Amino acid sequence: MRKEVLTWNDVDQLIDHIIPQFETEFDAMVMITHGGIIPGGMLAEALKLSIILTASVDFPAESEHETEKEKTRWLAWPQFVQFPDSSVLRGRRILIVDDVWGSGRTITAVKNRIASAGGLPYTCVLHFNPHRNLFGPSRPDYYAAITDAHIVYPWEISHGPSLVLRDL
């Protein structure tokens, strides 16, 4: 799989591309850990949102063997490690932010849980990978770019120039 390493300037440009797409004002934001924390913070500042929440989702594997573990992980139900209380979501327009929509499992699980709590969820990612999407025609409500690459964001890079080059 092709790998693309982004700079902070690249991320700024992606954020600048997303902001004009918003057709509504949002009452709150749910950032998905870990990938949505930094782009979510950048968007929250730009949109002047004051209700900022986090969601942590895991898809636990059921096997002790590594090869079987990866297979069962794709079949696992989401486990919400951390999630906002329904009372904070009910009746609010919620912007859900993550870095990338690959398979779409995590952000879709968060979207469905917010909707079941009575919130109005809107999904937002920096990158959408339609080739990995498990949800047919579903796609993020807002995204900056379409990709087929493995994206490495600047906050994921080990510090130091020699370590960055080694990761390529």
C-alpha cells in the first residue's frame, strides 16, 4: 500500500478545505480518539465550538492467535470505552471528527450511537478512502480529500528527522 506522509501545512490546507463545506452550525463536537483529537481541536477553534466531547471505540478481538485475532476483529461489535452521556447529545447537532474514514466502522458506530441518543450526527474526516469503505454508498458528510494511500499525519510521526525517514 502506498504511504503518504503529511506536514502540518498539509493538515492546515485540509482544514481550510473542510470549513467552507459546512452547511449548518453545530452545537457540539465529538472527537474520536486518537485520530480525531488534533483535527477536532483545529476545527473546534475555527468554528468557535465550546462543547467538545470525546468518544473512544474498540473492536476487541476474540482469539489468542495473531492471525485469528485479526480476522475476528473485523467481526467484533464495537465496545465504547468512553462516550458522552445521552443527555449531552439529545437534540443537538453534533459534528463527529476523525482523521480518516477507512473501513468506516468506528465513525459509523459513533454516528449510530449519537443518533440513538437523540442527537443529530454529522461526520467529518480529513481523508476518505472509498476503496476500504465497508458501508457501500455511505460516506462522510464532510471530508477534505479522497485517498487510497495509508496516510501518516504529522502527529503520528516519531520525533527527529532520522526517525521520520526510517518510517518511509
